[in-house]
Amino acid sequence: MGMSEYRSVPETDVPDFQRILSYAFSPTEEHEPIDSLEDLSPRATLGDRRAIYEGSEIRCTAVQHWFRLQVRGEFEEAPGLSAVATPPEYRRKGLVGRLLAESLAEYRDRGAGFCALWPFSHPFYRQFGWELCSRYGRVTCQPEALAGIGSVKRGGEGRSHEFRRCSAEDWDALDRVYCATNDRDLAMDRTEDWWRKRVFTGWDDDPYVTGIERDGRVVGYLVYDIEEGEAGDGRRMIVREAGHVDSAAYRAVLEFCRNHDSQVEECELRGPVDTSLQDLACDPSEIDVEVEPGPMIRIVDLSQSLAALSYPSDVEADLVLDITDTVADWNEGRFRLSIGDGSATCEPAGGGVDADAGSDSDSIAGSDSDLTASIATLSGVAVGHLSVEHGETVGDFEVASAEAREALEAAFPPRETFLREFF
């Protein structure tokens, strides 16, 4: 293999870039060549294309999405990595590892704290430092199982809801509901472009988007598709996203699904893991709830990422961390994490590639560590998906003492996380 280079993909190479993605993600479908960017679906125009080149030939692809996610109550720059693909003739040559390392270096230069992705395989990306950060629920039932749940009143007294079809021009009204609904960590700070090109637009066919209005104000919405079932199972209503500002609006969402009983055999609602629909239904056994592993997240730069987080104001701690990171060498080694007054500093010391020389660094290098962990497990704890205790149970998260454990648990309490967006 000759000299390879990580770089942006020019417009002239987009047709070849798309050909590689088509074979990687839709190998059973006939590839439809494109001539220019104008031939792309609006969904495919978001993000910046990157690739590993050998000469003028693309060997490995990626798309970088620049957005912000809520981490411990504050929005942080946390880009999304997608469309990672290598043609089969160039696989198992370390190209993906090279692309991931180069991507992390680019994120670091831009000051990003975390990077998220949806994996084709969780173990594959865990070896490169990513960790599971969110699960999602898949609730399925027949429309009839939702009978009686909706409490929508039309006319007369009480809360009255109306359903209406929405277009991309309604994105701002829906965004207000989205913000009210998504109060969990890892919620995205959505932009108008994301709403128009990712929510209202599909790859082949655009989804249906229905709003729920009360007193002239949007209080709920659904984004859904109607799909043909397999082997004559009948049609299915797939609710990919639903938002509601209160319980009455939630019941209206369910009523709207119930109203499709003449069109579909089954309704499927995707969202945060939630079993409350079983409590609302007349027969809870008719509501099936499945839990699926979701996206993964990774610390980009340990010093920057931990220093940027918000901490409980009553936590005072001084901890020595020994971290392993085989992809981003600036995270490899020993760090001192000092927490106080709701903020923190995190400095490399004693063996890290960015460590400063000096007596303080030398003293830390010679001391015992309070925590030994991989960057993957630490990432899960940092965003709150893993508690310290769970990190010790399921990952390589070794706490040296009860005192250190108490400090870590106080600094990194678990949080409710849900990254809804698929990219």
C-alpha cells in the first residue's frame, strides 16, 4: 500500500464516495450512480465528507456531523460520526482505525468534547474507545390495545385537541415540543437544517408528520411511516418519533395511533425505554416492550472533556487517573482531576504525551492512582450512562479505595440518557 492521507472529499469525488456507501450499506439494492451533489437526497447533504485516500483513490469513508448534545445538563460540542465504510478489497488493513484516529484529531482541534456514533457492531467500536451511551425502547401492540387511552375531547368543555398534517415550515413549533419532551441527557440541540433534512425528509419516501394542537398551539407531534408487513403480516405503523408537552398530549398521540386500526395490523413506537404504556392500557399483556442497545459515545480529549463538564457544587476532590487509549495518544497516561465549586481542571502528568515537566507532575507520577480505566468505560461514566458501580461491574474501571469511589460517585452520578437522532 502506498502513502495514504486523510482529507476532505471534493465535489468531484462525491459519486465515487456514494458508490462505496451504497455497496457497504445497501448491497442488495441496485446502485443508482449520481453525477453531482444535486442528485443527492437532502438527507445526504448534511455533514462533511471525509476519506482516507491512497493517491487519488478513496479507500475509507466517513461523514462528520457537527452538532451539540446535552451532557450533564449543559450543551457541549459533540460531533456525530457516520458512513464509515471500506470496500471489501481494502478491509483489514487498518484503514478504519486510521480514519477514527484522524477524525478524533480533527474533533480535538475544533474543541469538541465527545463524539457519538451508531455502530454496526458495539464490540467493534468499543475496541476503539467508544462505549454504549443510550438504550431505546420499542413498544408494539395492535391499535385496538390503545382503545380508551386517548382522552381527546372535541368541542364542549375540557381540553380539546386537533390533529393536522405538518410540513417542514412547522419545524419551529415542533422544535418547542421537542425541547420540552427531550429533557434527558444526550438530547440534541436541533437546527432548522436538521429538522428539514433529517426529520421531515426520508431516504426514499418522506415520513408522515402530524401535529397535535390545543387552543391553536402545537402540544404534540408524531413522525411515522406506514410499512408493508412481511409474509402477509399486514401493514405496520412505525412511529419513529413522538413529542408531547403533557400527559393529555401523550394520550392524544396514542389516540392518533389507535385511529389507524382500519389501516394497520400493528403499531410500533420507538423512544426512551418506558413501560408506562402498559399501565395505561386496559390489558398490559397486549403491550410488548423491547429494550435495544443504541448509540455509543467517546471522550475526544480527556483534559478538555472532563474540564468542560458541570459538577455538583458540593463536590471537592483531587483524583489521579490512569487511562488507556490506544487510538488517541493524548489521552494515554496519568492525569490529575481536581474538582471544586462545580467545575474542574484535568491535567496530564507523569507519562501522558502532553504531560508537563515539573515537580508537581513528578510527584503525581510517583503516587498511586485512584482510578485505572479505559477511555471507553470512562466515557460511559462521564456522560452518566454508566454509574461508577456499574462501570466497575461491566467494564475495566478499577477504583483503588473506598474514599476514591465515594469521590467518583459524587462527581459522576448516573443520569438518564437518550440520544434519539439516528445519523
